[in-house]
Amino acid sequence: MQGAGWFVAGTGDRRPLVDQMTDLLGTKGVEVGDTFPSESELCAHFGVSRTAVRSAIAQMEGRGFIEMSPNRRRKIRALPTERGAS
């Protein structure tokens, strides 16, 4: 799977970026229908390239967690607990 082995350097967290981004959906106050952070916000938060973020977003879209809305912003479609994933 493309990007599955990408890790966030220097954080001490060796999980793939997609898993760390999925964890954002489990934070308090996040609800289905909320706007997902932009690519630039995610790049700044994790300190990674836009390419890495786009790959992780594509995987999250494939898993059904987020979707592109008509106004070109990504929305949260499902939370990890609803899908039985983490």
C-alpha cells in the first residue's frame, strides 16, 4: 500500500502517518460531518511533506473515514470506533 511505511521523523512515534492521522478522529469533540484539517495544517502538525499527507489522506478516504465535500473541503465521514478500526 502506497505510503503505508511512512513514519513521522523525530516524534518518537514509529506508527505510520496514516495511523497517527486516524487518531486525530478519536480526539474529544470531533464529530461526523466536521471539517478535516487541510493538507497544510496536517503538514505543519506532523512536520512532514505534502506528499506524505496526501498519501495518508488517500488511505483514510479508502477506509471510509473522510470524504471530499462539494466545496472541496474534506469532511469526516466516520469515526474509528464506528468502523471498528483504530
